[in-house]
Amino acid sequence: MKLFKNINFTNVVIITLLVLSLLINVYCAYNTYKVERILSIAIGGQPAAKPQKRPSDYKIGMDYEKAVKSEKPMMLLFYADWCHFCIDFMPKYEALYKEYKNKYNFVKINVEDPQHAAEVEKYAITGFPSVFLVNTQKDTHIQLDNSTFGEIKNLEKNLEDFYKENVK
């Protein structure tokens, strides 16, 4: 009983009630969401949205090993399929691929694929998406700032500048 001698039971009761209240609110909010969704579909609302394509669903680019041996520079994307920033970035990456595939090799690496652990370590990947412009002939690379991902014009400028400075 010595262990419980210094415990304020009023505080324990209050904290317990707060936690219980929070759990009840979360449960009710979730059930309300489910009911509203079912009703909106039953009453003629929109059907469930088509799931977005994951980065691995895009058939863009080439293998890393092949790109390293090429004379063209590469745009190297590190991604995770569950990453919503990666999912949002992929249409831009695809547009860049269509525009710059003659100047650049495009490579996607899933950071969760164990066969690419060496590349993930080499480029010290800590967040997703991570994009690098790489010139394997000169062994140079730069990481693009994530703040440039919002506008495709910024990405195009990065590609053009890197090409001018690092190729030929």
C-alpha cells in the first residue's frame, strides 16, 4: 500500500474519464462517417472515388543499373507506394518523362525494395519523394529541393540548368 500512498486518486479518476470520453468521441465520429457515406451513396451520391495510382503503377523509365552505364544524365526518384506526397508527385514526374526522355534517363526506386538498399544508403534517403539529378559520367549529383515539386516549371528549370552545367 506504500506504493499507492502518494497517488492522488481524484487525478486518476479525472484522467480516466478524459481518456474514456476521447475514445467514445472517436468511436462515434467513425460510425457517423460510415453512416453518412452509406447514405450518400444510397441516396444517389457519388460512388467511391477510384483509388489513385501508386508510384509503382507508373511504367516510366529504366532500371538504375542500366541508367548508370548510360551517357545520359538521370532523374532519379526515390519513393514509397504508401507516401501521399509521392502519389501526388507522379503525374508531374510522368509529364517530365514525356518532355525530357531524350535528354534524361528516368529512374524510380522503391525505397522499400531490399534490392535497392545500397542506392538508398548511397543517396542518404530520409524522406519521400527524394529526387536527384545525376551525371554518372562525371559522378555528380544534386538533390532537388522538395519546395520545387509544386510547380512543374520549377522542375523543368532544374532539369535545364543541370543539363547545361553538367553535360558535355
